[in-house]
Amino acid sequence: MLKKESSADELLAMIRSGEAVALDVREDDEREAKDLSVPSEHLPLSRMSEQVFDDFLTALGATTKVVIYCASGGRSQRVVNHFSDKAAKAGVELLNLPGGVLKNAGK
């Protein structure tokens, strides 16, 4: 059975309610230029490694959902694809924010 993909509005609501943590994988200069109006962790894709991601998962504590975003959704989808199995073993679900910052800033 295929899992229904959550909409951007649903994911942003999950972040705002504390049900999920947001992870921004854009580079520093992109983050400074434009951002979503939600609290987020920042781990640029250029600095992401297996160990860095393991450390991030460990620091999450009881959080079970992480919404990953970038400028348009491509890089964040790559992170979701690459780390989903590892995250699932830690009891964490990774979700990609469709459209990234470009489509969701100001929501």
C-alpha cells in the first residue's frame, strides 16, 4: 500500500505544532537570503555525512518526524531518499517539503 504524501500546508502545520522538526539543508547564503517562518535546524547538504546525520538523529530525542526542506525540494528529496532507512531504524520518519522555500515562504 502506497503512503499518501502530505501537502506542504500539512507539513508546515506539523512543524508549527511541534509534531515535527524542520531541517533546512540549504547552504548558509541561501538561508540568509530567504527562509520559512518556522523554527528549524540547519544542516547544509554540502556538510552532510553519515556521521553528521547520525549525530542529528541522536540529538532529536523523542521526535519522530522530520520535515526536510531546501530551495525547491530537490536536495531535500535526495536527503530523504538517502537517509530514510537509517532514520526509520531510529524510529524517525523523514518527509520532504514539496516545493521547498520558493513555493512555501510566507505561508
